[in-house]
Amino acid sequence: MPTYATIGIAAPLSLLLMRIMQGAAIGGEMLGAWVFIAEHTPKQRYGLAIGTLTLGITGGILLGSIIAITIEYYFTEQQIVDFAWRIPFIMGGLFGFIAVYLRRFLQETPIFKELRHKEYYVMSCQLRPFNVT
């Protein structure tokens, strides 16, 4: 990220904008995941399922903090500036590829399938205009 000395006030503003976008992305992802899990889980297991998902999300944040601490411990400041800052991004990219791969095997929730079937049924029962020539 460019510093204030390099691009002036645009540096903190761009950082702020990126953090807002990051927050919106994780907020949308978490809500979607909670709904997905809730729709797949029997009602008596909602708490366990949602809690496990939240634990995984929080565990990811904890893992990121541990990686940052580890890099700070094992590398000098110059090594971090030169190359070590890339390590968390490479690891995050690997986790991203794994997540995309795993999502290929997800199925629609039973509630969504039911709603889609009802919508299809309603759409097939609608009157269609016809042309009289």
C-alpha cells in the first residue's frame, strides 16, 4: 500500500475504502453461510450448526493473527518488507482455492428447492397471451 508520503491523503482514504469493502464482503459471506447452514440443519441442531460455523470463522481470524505474530517473530523488519509480507497472502490464496473447490460440491438447500419448484409450478400455470391473426 502506498504511504502518505507517496500519495498524500489518498493513502489513508484508499485503506479506509478497502477495509469497508472487506467488511461488506465478509458480512455478506457470513450471513449467506449462516442462512445456508440453517436451511440444511434440523431445527433441533441450529445452535450447534451455527455455533460451529461461527467457530470456524473466528478460528480463521485467530489463524491470521497467529500467522502475523509468527512472521513478526521469525523475520526481521527488513525481511518482512522485502518478502515475508507475501506469506499470509499466499496462504490466503491457497485457502481460497480450497474453498472454491469445496463449493463445487454444495447442493441447494431443501427450502430453496421447494421454493423454486413452487415458482416453476406457478409460472407454468400462468395464462400466456396469444396472437390472433
